[in-house]
Amino acid sequence: MRRSYLRFLSLLVATLILGAAACAQTNSAILLTVDATQAPLKILRAHLEIPVNPGPLTLYYPKWIPGMHEPAGPIANLTGLKFSSGGKTIPWQRDLLDVFTFHVDVPQGANRLEVAFDYLDPSGLGSATDKLLALNWNQVLLYPAGHPAAQIMFQPTLLLPQGWKFGTALPDGKQTGAQVVFATVALDRLVDSPLLAGEYYRAIDLTPPGEPVHHEIDIVADSEAALAMGPDVQKGLTNLVAETGKLFGARHYREYHFLLTLSDHTPHFGLEHHESNDSRLPERVFLSPGAAREVGGLLAHEFAHSWNGKFRRPKDLTTPDFQAPMETDLLWVYEGGTSFLGDLLATRCGLWTPEEYRQSLAGIAASLGPGRPGRTWRPLRDTAGAIPGMFGGGGWSSWRRGSDYYEEGELLWLEVAAILHDQTHGQKSIEDFLRAFYGGPNNGPEVKTYTFEELVQALNQVVAYDWAGFWNQRLTSNSPAAPAGGLESSGWKVELTSELPGATRAVRGVSSATYSIGLMLAQDGAVLDSFYGGPAFRAGITSGMKVVAVNGRAYTADRLTDAIKAAQNSSPPIELLVVSNEYYKTCAIDYHDGERYPHLVRDPAKPDYLSEFLKPLARQD
């Protein structure tokens, strides 16, 4: 070990020890001003005034953001960083072992440290357009080491473009012209309270009659026309609020805001928070025929996270600040359980039809079944535990596996619901577990942690069963078959037929090529995945290629479907011309079984528990 490295380690240790002393004025709030007046240019300007004492000081840029499940703080977007005190610039140094950490020496006589930097929102798929901004506070702040996030106080101020309005669950925001001033708030609550703002803004009350806690949806969009939520969607979201009250029997927030950004220039996703969710969908989703399904599927999932993931959270996903690593091995509860709850709630509130729910389950079960051989080497537990740094990753998903704890977790929690029902002959249900595990008084947003052993204990308190054995077997299984026990015991089974599903959009990632020749294709023919060992794979087609022609004619999805149909009644193979790295080749696919789409079909030998399970608890049709 080099001597210079030892000196650095000694300095680092001393810095960490003295960091708390350098910022000992914890009774004073950090002043944070975010200038978003240039948000249309993809620039946010942050200015902080941090109460300090002289000496070494360590500051963090948030690294592990709750709900992201990986060290995904966008540190690369922080630019123009400057430290000063009393008008004098102070040098800084980035930690050589952690790019999210900065060190400064506060000079004698200084009691406040000023920090300024720009946050550059990436062009293309960012969080701002000419007309709107979706702001996550963790992007625009630094905070001192040495104290839990719950003990570090911030007093935020936001400057908006003229005429913009905003929505957030962050309390006490007072807007005067273009300036919004918020009350002092703890860092953990600030990061847990995103904000959206825009020229085209609309707030709609979603509080059901008799509900004491206020609920609303705040919408910003790239056009005024896009704000036109239809009455069926509004009714469904109001029903969603009512159904959660019946399902969980408790709330754990002061009020709740669905924050919805509608733009074709921001990524489409959802991120959960205690009292809100940051959800983003295409600009004209409300104007589309599938509005209820698209909005319901996303918002019901993120809303359910307020109970499962925010209030009840795995102990190893609960850290004192945003730098400590998180252990993700219980994501089959956090995310898999929420996928189960979100789809159930979307159906019970009427945003999904029962047929759409069944088609969704059929697509999930088919996507995890034979033809996806990644299950034979990588168990479900590993898909959860290994996810930090492994989101995305391109093609080969059938062999590599990805975040399957979402989909497979949903099937397993359905199986739990079926076991609870069957073991008690209908006297107990999943609702009994949910009310016991997620219930309790409403103390506002708080975290109640659990371990695997405590989850098993909670299930046993509802129905005595070998829950530890159940979970351990399924979490470590390398069976090639999807875990369809919950579907089958609920009176349904998955079949692949040539019939195109009526609720086609409910079948995730399915086309005529998916379960026939084993290809997942983008609209332009790019191969997103070629099922490892499937017909197309055996013919030489792999992820990263692009299909440019079908049987000698330029590729379209309809022409590929026609070729699959025609091959069922003839012996010649399907010929696809593909290109990879500027090299073209023709691949002959020897497949003659026609189209195959997943469906749930009734098993008349068993009672139909699934249909009973989908009945609403609060909604009156």
C-alpha cells in the first residue's frame, strides 16, 4: 500500500469524524433555493446556505433514492459546483472512492457555507419541457454527513417561470408570483415529496364521499387539451381511493396527491412516495381509447406502494440517509406484492375490466413459462438481490432474466391469497392479512420495517401454514414452469391458442411472433429478444439484430403475422432477412404451429375463486 494512499485514508477518517462538528448547528435549517426559471432550457440552478462551524466538512449528493433500488442519484448532471463563505471561494475535493461525496475545509470565523451548482436535465428523455417540470428535490441538493436524514432540516424556496402553477404533497407551499416558499421540513420528507409545475396545470379532487383524508390528482401536460380527463377515469380514480380504504382498513398519510406528468418528452414510469407518486405517461393518454387501463395500471400500483414499500418496508431497504447501501432481497414483497395489489385494485375500482385483468395474468404466466430458460439457472431470489446496478441491460432477457420479482411476485401473492381462502374454506382471505399487516393508526407518513421472519409470522397469525417453506421453495426454484398454482387453484389455467385476445393491450409484450417463433420485436423490426432455444434462435436470430424483410418483402408486423399463419398449412420455412452490424443474412425458421396467444380459461372442475376475488369492496355499480 502506497504511503500517499495511507495519508489519504487518514485524512478521510478525520474528515468523517469531524464532519458532524463542522455542521453542529443542527437547530438551524439549510436554506435551499431552486431557480427553475430556465427549466425549459433543461437547467435548474441550486443555491444552499448551510449553517456550519469551522473545520473539515463532508457533504453528500443523494445516492440511494428510495424506490429506485440502486445507487441511481444523477450525479453526472451536477455541474458548476462552487463553495464560498463571506464572499470568498473555498476549494473542494471529490472523494476518490465515492463520486457522490465532497470534502471542504470551512475557514475560521465562518458560520454559513454557500453552495451553488447547476443541475442539467438531459435532453431527450428528461424531466422538463418548454411547458412543464417534474422536480425531485434529491437532484438539487447536498447535505452534511454525520446526521440521519430525519434530523437535517431544510427550508426550500422554488422559483418558477412566469404563469406556471404547481402541485405537491409538500405542505405549506405559499406562491407569490413566480416564487414558492415552503415551511421547514426534514430532509427525508423533502426527498419523499416531489413537485410538478407547468403552464398547463389542473388539480382534481378525488376524495370519495365520507372519506376524511383529502386526495387529489395534480396534472401537468405539454398542451391544454391533454388535461381533459374523462369522467370514467375520474370516477375510477375516486373508486380507487375508496377501494384502498376498504382493502387496507387504514391510511398512513395526512393527504395524498397523484402527481401525473403528461408528455412525450419525459420517460414514462412511476415512482412511489408516502403522500404522493411521481407518475409519467404520454401526453394524450386521456384522449386515447385505452385511457382507463393505462392510467389505472400505473396509478393503482404507485398508490398501493404508499402502504407496501413506504409504510411497511423491508428492514434492509430502510437506511438512515441516502448513502448507505440497500439490500434488495425482499423486492418480491415490495414490488411483487405491489404488482399484485395494484392490478387487483385497478380492477376492483373499474379502471380495468375483469377480462383485462385475466389477460394480464395470462401474459405474465406465459412470459415466465417454458421458452424462458433463464428460470432454470437463476432463481427468483437472485433477481431481487442482484438488481442494484442491473436494471435494463438490453436483450437476452429470456436467458438472463431481469426484474422478474415484479411479475413472478404477483403470481406468488395470488397463490398466497388462494391458500388463505382454501385453508379456511373461505372464512379467511388476503384482506385479513392486509388489514393486519398494513393497518394501524394514521400517524402521518412513517416507516414500519419488517424482516422475512416477521412477514412469515404475520401470515401465520392469519392462517397457520408452512409459510417459510412455501416462500423458500418458490424463491429458490429452478423449475422451467411458471408458478401458476394460484391461478389453477382459483379455477383457471393458462392456454396458448390462435385466438387474438380481446384485451390485447393487457397482454404484456405479446405479438404474433412472441409465443410462436419466439421473437419480441420493436415496431421497426428491431429484435428486443430472441427466446433462447426457440425457433427463431435456432434459425440464427438473436437480440440486437433487425428484421428487414419477411419472405422477400419489406418487414411489417402484419406481414410477419401473415407468414406465421401461412406456414401452418405449408412445409416451406418462414424466411426472415435480418441485418446485424451491417451484415445481412436470410434465416429460415422451421415453424408450422400458427399463431399462439396466452389466455386464461376456466377449469370447470374447480370453483371460480378468481372472479369472487375481483369483486369490489367499496364500489357500487
